[in-house]
Amino acid sequence: MKHAPIGVFDSGVGGLTAVKELHRLLPGEDIVYFGDTARVPYGSRSGETILRYAKEDVAFLLSKDVKLILVACGTVSSLLPPAYAASLPVPCFGVVESTAAAAAAATKNGRIGVIGTAATIKSGSYVEAISKLRPDIQLYKQSCPLFVPLVENGRVSKDDPVTAAVAREYLAPLQKAQVDTLILGCTHYPIIAPVIASVMGPKVTLVDSGREGAKAAAKALQQRGLLSGGAGGAVRYYVSDSTEGFDELAHIFLDDYRRGTAVQAPWDRL
């Protein structure tokens, strides 16, 4: 079991932010990544559909004999029932709890903003998580439904006028609320963090849900005695649609990504 890979999934490319951090923290661990690029975005779907997709994604990773599953998707992390996660044969973690804890520790004025998909914001997952940690914190929520399609279509440059214009509109209420900490509640969002940071300004701390989720997964592996001991380090990428678009984006976001690495997963496995 120690030498089995870590499983990571997301609705598209966003979970690569978690993969990058996992690889940095645990360079000797093998990783299997699944991006459901055929059905991205998840955030605009019904809760029932999101959970069905999530369970299919989990089943795919279990078929690869993973030792832990990191749900590197803010939407799924917000909606996946704890009882379902606990019923799985391997540990399964989302990104909400660890990200909420990091934000609660970072804020100085007690005003935290959270941006996410429509489903994540509607779920109230971050409100619940942060309220348990610090009831005194004021949380300001903002749905950003266009961010995921912009990232998936490669509109990620800091100077991209479309992404910048959308960011200014979405983030204006959070600027007005004078938040000093902003949760990037979707793992796609760190990819456009430079755009978000330029709008929010240098006094606002951005909390990366992909990074925090990866840290929590690494800690869980260590606590459970599941680290391989540094014998591996390979990363396998699977997607549910054509690999071409994934290759282009992965090459931008992962320094060591080799084009042609991703494999299209057969639909009978989903």
C-alpha cells in the first residue's frame, strides 16, 4: 500500500495546482491525476449531477489502486457527503477544511472573502468551516462562474483584458467589504491568481485551495505511515475528453509536464 500512487481528481485542469504542490512536498510519491474535461465545469450543475460525477471520478481512481484520494475540486469538496468519503477503502480528503483553517489563521481584520463556483458558494461549506474555527470572522461570498471557462480556454495571462475585466466586476464587492484575506475556493482560480491579486491589491492575502489541500493530504499520508519512502515520483494524467487541450494548459502550468503525457480515459470507466 505504501508504494501505491496518490489519486487526485478535478473537473478539468484546476486540480493541477494541487498536483504541483503535492509533487513539491512529496517528490518521491507517484501520483495519478484525473481531469473530467468532458464535463467541465461542475459548478453550474445540480447537486445530484455533481455527486454522480464525483462518484464516477472516485471509482476511476480506485481502479488505479491509489492509496489516498485528494478531491482537488472546490465544488465537489463542498458537496461530497462525509459519510460517503468515510465509506471508501482509502482516505479521501477535500480542500475546504484545510483552506478554511489557513484563511482563519491568515486574517488580521477578521474579514475574509471567498470566491468559488455557484455550487460551492450556495453550499455554504466555507461559512460552516470557518464558523467552527472562528465565529467572530465576517465572511463575504462571491460566485465567479466565468473563471473556470476562462481558465479552461487558456485566458490566463495577467494582461488578458477579458479575464481582467471579469475579475474587476466579480471582486468589486469584496474590495468594498475591505477583506484582507481571499479564499480561492476553486482550484482553477490559483491559475489566474496574478489577475486576482492585481485587482485586490498587495494588502490582501490569497489562500490557494489547491496548495492547502495538498498540504493536508501530505500530512495525512505521513500520519498514516503511507509514504513510500521516496522510491517513485512519476505522475500519470488521465482526462475524459481529448488530450490536446489538456496538454496545452498543463504545459503552461506544470514546469515538468511533457506534451503527449495525458491519456484519454475510456468512457466505460466513468
